[in-house]
Amino acid sequence: MGKQISINYQAVEEALNTLAASITALETKAVDFEGEKGLTTIHKILDINVKLASIAGEYQKLLEMNVSATREAIKSMKTTDEDIAQKVRKEHG
């Protein structure tokens, strides 16, 4: 036969769990510089900090969507693999 594609489902799931835990731990809140807001530099830093927090939050959402999509793809591949294996067994059984 031709080349075989093997997926280690457990390794993929472990990697996805690690990624999901990292996503949860990602800090997405802006730092507050109370009392220093009168300075121009601090205003600029605060603005950048808020934008960075927003970007980090969006990145976190994208990563979560990626984890979910990967889990669905792996689930589909596993189901397809099992269906094919069952059909092959019936044909050769």
C-alpha cells in the first residue's frame, strides 16, 4: 500500500490541553497607573497598554477558536479513520 498517515490522538489532545491552559493564563488586562495620569508620557503608555490588552484579548479568542477547530478536526479524522477501518475489516473479514 501507499504511505500511511498516523495521528497520535492522545498526543494531540495533550498539546491542545496545554495550549488551552496557556490561553487561560494569558494576562489581558491593562495596568493602571493611578495618580500619574497628568503626565503626557503616562497617557501615551496607558493608551498603548489599553491597545495591547485589547489585542491580547483578541489573540486569546483566536487561540481558543483554533483549539476548538483543531479538536473538531481531530474528532472528524478519528471518526473517518474508524469508519474506514471498519469497512476494510468487513471487506477482508
